[in-house]
Amino acid sequence: MPSAADIEHLLRRTEFVARPNRVAELVGRSLEAAVDDIMSFSGDPGTVSFSSTDNFQRGVELTYFWLDRMAFDSPRPFQERLALFWHGHFCSGIMKVEKAEPMREQLDLFRRDGLTDLGSLALQMATQPAMLRYLDNNQNKQSSPNQNFARELKELFTLGVGNYTEADVEAGAAAWTGHSERWETGIYEWHPEWHDSSTKSYLGVTINQGGDPRDHGPQTIGVILGNGTVPQGAPLVANRGRPTRDVVSEFLTKKLWRSFAGTPIPIAVLNDLSSVARANNFQIRPWIRALLLRPEFYSTEVRQGLVAPPMHTMVKMLVATGLRASGNAPIWWMEGMGQRPLLPPDVSGWGHNVDFVNASAMARRSEAARFISWKTTAGYWAGDGLVHLAGGAIAQSEIDYTYTGTADQLVDRFLSTMRVTLSSSSRSALVDFASSAPWWQRQELVFLTLLTPEFHTA
């Protein structure tokens, strides 16, 4: 039976925050039952309805909608957490895509089908306008082939660097010619006159052998996940001659482990989880379920091994204070911390751990905590006299010079109202502050709580 600490760790990694009500629901269950509960979500999570006609503002609305789903509106926030993983893996950026509607369509795909199977997810992603625009396949023609998507499909999305040849890139680009979209409507279009239907060799398999030419591009995904072989001429010598499905399972397992565990993956875990992926024909649900059930996932190293990405930290701050995304500039703060949703730095997505730890990013985390805490205390001196937090309000009389309780009691009042559990060292630091600070500074407990390591580690 997992401990309460195990459940809290599991929830922090899958639902952003170990919400007390969720901890209470899952404590006492087997680990298998807890994981199944976390992964039990609707295939139709709803979507944002744009109220603005301005495209930039629509991108803001989409981001706010998604953050609120992560923090408040989803009964199973793992649905949004998993979509965030896919958003950083099969990523597109709104500046290149230029319209919010295709970005909404792509995120909705990840939110709806994030636990289905890798082949279906990759195929749908490949023919959505967001990816067609982002990697220029909307201009991929027999007369002027564009290799961007065909290359990244292998290098970043499935096989990894060094496990294919330039001939495979050329063959893949030819197979994907003709898939495009109409700019005015953002709707997928097929252009048969652009397509190269000539037979090609791709990762050791012959493709483009007649049939519906629209299926030639999807065949490349089938080969990668099926009967392909890493060519003898591939740069990565160690993988030459290996089945591509073996390479894919290892590549994606490492990336999933990095995202959810944060630490280098042990070789035994890599081998076992890769086998689960292949045995289930790349069904995602059993793959991730096996990851979340690994004993290594609950090790001290893993518990302490993941810096909270900026979106995670922002969600934690919103949950603790009860503030929703709109009106609180989360995009501004997250961008300064190093992760703005819908706008990855490049097609490889965002960084990891140390990439989010530098002087500028840490300063912006502090500024975000200051702003969020100010919003909760804005009426404390010249308003309603309350500090507004997730679990209710704390009155001025509970903090000011008339307060007769102990520093421990005051800190616990703030933490319980923020629905936050801290380590003993973090709590002790807050108690020391409450013991020595003038009464008019005690509302700063909100700010200091948002600065604790618990808000900046996952």
C-alpha cells in the first residue's frame, strides 16, 4: 500500500499539485488503483470558445483556458499534464502558425487522444494545419520538396538523431508531398498534382506502391513503428540494423521518464518500459501506467530530481491562491521563467531542469510570486481587510497587533488556507519569520510561501 507521501509525489507529477481532496481520495488504495484513477478521464474535455476577433487575443484566451483547466476546471488534471507533454514533443508555435484556431485544434487533439496510441496521435498531428504550417509541409511539392517535416518526424518525434540516412529524409519528404491546408479557412487540403507517387525505399521498406496516394505519407509512420530497420549507413553505428520500433520505444521512453521523473533513466527501467511499449503496439495508456508504477519512480532521487517547469509553478500559484489566469498576467511571468505555452523556442520544444535555473529565470519566479501575493492582499490595508486565498479569507484581526496566537498557529493558518503542505524546513523558516517580523509584515507569509522550494520543484 503506498504511503501518503507516495500519493502526494504521484499527484505532483501527474496533476501538478497534490490537492488535499485528491490525496484523501487516493490514500488507502493500492498504487495500481490510484494510478488508474488519475488516468481515468473523459475523451471529450471540451474546448475554448473564442470571444475576441483578434488573433493575438485568441491565443491569450486559449492559454488562459488551458491554465484554468490545469488549476481548477479539470476533474482529472493529468489529462492536461499529458497534453502538455505532447505539446512539447509534437510542438508547433503560434508565431509561425499565425492563427489561434489551428493551435486550439492541435491542443485539443493532445488533450483528447493523449492516452490512445502513438501511431494514431502522430498521424493526426501530421495532417493538422498547425503542424503543416509549422514545419512547412503545406508547401511540400514534387517540384520543390520541403524536407522539414520528414526530417523532424524521425529526428525529434520518433527515432532520434543518427538513426536514418539523408536518403530516408528524401524518401519521407516525397511521401508527404501534397498534404496542405487552405490559409483562409485553416482546413486541411489534399493537392494530388503536388504529390510524388514514385516508389521509394524508406528505412529498408518499399513505400509508395500505388493505392491512395494520400496514404503514402502515413506509410512512413507505419514503417517507423512497424517493420523498418535502421540503415547500415545511419550515423549512429550502434543502432545500425536494429528494428526501428525498438529504437522508437527507447527514444520515447527516455523522454517520458525525463518529463515525469526528471532523472536519468536506469537501464532496467528503460528496457522494461520499452518492452511494454512494443508489446502493446505503442498504446500509450499501458506504457505510462507502467512508468507510474515503477518502484524507481518513488525513489528519493526521483522525488528530488525535477525542477518545476514554469507552467507547473504558475499552476501551483494559482491553485494556492484561488486566482484564475485572466487578469493575473501568467503569460508574461511564464515567458520570463522560460516557458510560454503555444510558443516553444524551436521545434525541439522546451528545455529541462537546469534550463529553467538561471539568474533571469529565478528573478522572474520571485517577481511572479510577488505579483500573485499582492493580488491576494490588495484589499488588506485599503479595502475589505482580508487576504484572499484558495481556501477562503484571512481577516486582518487574525494577523495584526491584536493577534494573540503563536507563530506556529499563524503559519499553519496560512498554509491550510492555501491548501499547501511544506517540508519541515520550509515551514520552520516561515515560523521564524512570523516570530520576528512586525505585525504589519505578517501578510507577507503568502509571498514567502510562494517562494518556498515546494513551488519550484515538481
